[in-house]
Amino acid sequence: MDLVAGNISWSDGSRRQAACRRRWQENTMICRIWHGITPRSKADAYAGFLERRAIPDYRSVPGNRFVAVLRRDDAEVTHFMTVTHWDSEESIRAFAGDELLKAKYYPEDRDYLLEFEPLVQHFVMVAAEGTS
């Protein structure tokens, strides 16, 4: 079994494995994680921008289940991570385009970010627990 951006490929193309793959994909949630760095002096403004612009953009896409923005101040820079949960690759494609692992940036990001990491990371959620 080989996992890449939420896909499984099986070495044996049997019907049983294909059915298992379909069930697995139907019940899988994909976690997409992006990382960015700003100067510490711009961190509060960037946090506000993410709350006003990025979160509503994520939430407007059918199949987005969750979005969180994380922040860590570190000396003269601040690290941000967006963590989003998605129903499917198709949902991510509706948000980010055909290159699923390519980071999506807004024009305003140029005013804040020190660098533009080209890729995001995708993880398949295998277990979770929480309160509602």
C-alpha cells in the first residue's frame, strides 16, 4: 500500500482490495497543513488578515470541515500554521487547484510573509477524539 496525498494504490488489483479502497476513501478525512513566517512586528496584523480573509475562504468550500490558525512567536519572527480538515481530494482541489500539494497564497501575503514555501503537507486522519 502506498499513500500519496490521500490516495492508496494496491499491488494486487483484486475486487476485494478495490472495495476496501473505496470504503477507506469514503471514510477518510484529509488534514492539510501550511506553514508561513512573518516578522514579529507584523504578526498581529497577519493574524487578523488570516481571520478575516483565509478562514472565510476555507470555510466557503464544500467539503471543508475545520480550519484552525496556529501561531508561535519566536524571537524576531512568528510562525503560523493553518490546519484544515477536508472530506476529499476533490474538496481540496476546489480550494487549491489541481496541484493538491501546492501552497495557495493571497496577493496580500506579500505584505507579511518572509518566504513562500511552495508546498503544504497532507496527512490522513486515522484517529480522533473530541467534544462537540
